[in-house]
Amino acid sequence: MKIVLKVITLFFSIVIISCGGKEEKKKEGFSVDRQKTPTEKPAETTSTADVAPASTRIDLSNKGVGPITSLTLPAEIDEALAKKGEETYNQMCLACHRVGKKFIGPAPNNILERRSPEWVMNMILNPEGMVKEDPLAKDLLTEFNGAPMANQGLTEEQARSVLEFFRTLK
């Protein structure tokens, strides 16, 4: 029994000696040391601040993708057509577009100072095709958080009246 007691005492003495001597330094606060993994891509060198947002970018040469290839606007605004366009706009477009401010979609005022009439008409008539093939429409989709413009199924006449209404907005 004395031998067993001596062996146990010796065993615990060895364990205590082997565990001792190491001091653990306590760090203040919380920190995480993270190594960069090889799958991470380096930061891009081009700044997005150098490129104007799609909603303010001016591109009058782009006609877009859709049924309208050429459109000539008269110098004078057709008030009756603009009135029809305002009614159509209020019924079909107002849920996403607000005059004078960004909403779910871009503001329509002064649109013809930034876009060609053909582009505007094609965006109204063929939003799906525009987003798939037109670079400016793709940029707008990105700028407005991936919210695509809904195809309201407007006729060319209705789209033309909405365009005429847009001409009245300053």
C-alpha cells in the first residue's frame, strides 16, 4: 500500500511539474487573427466614383433594343397627347417612378436630355430585352438594386403618349 501511495504521489508530482512553468499572457479585449485565403481576390484598382451613375449618364446616340428604330419629335408639344400620357403614366408607372426624385426606378423628368426618344420608347415597350442586351439598361438595373422595370404591355401609341408627357416635365 505504501508503494502504491508513493507511485501515485510521484505520478502527480511529475504531472504538476510538466504542466507548470508556462505562463499564459492574458490579452486585453477581443481580437481575431485572420489569414488571407488564396481564393480571395485583390481589391480592384479602378474606382466606381470615376463613373457617373447610369441614371444621370447622358447617352443620346443609343436607340436601345426593341421595335422603335427611328422617331422624330415635333418642335411643339402635343398637349392632348401629353394629357393622355399623363393619365397612362399615373395609372401604370407611378408605382415605381416619381417626378423629381429616385424611387424604385429613376425619375422621368428631363429624361430626353439624357436619352434618345427611341431608347425611352424601347424601354417602355421592351424592358426585358433592354435589360438583357442594352448596356445602359443593365447599368440602371444594377443602380436600382436589381429591380427590373415591369412590362406593362403598353401599345406603341400609349408609349408615345407617355413620352410626350415626359417632354412636359422639367
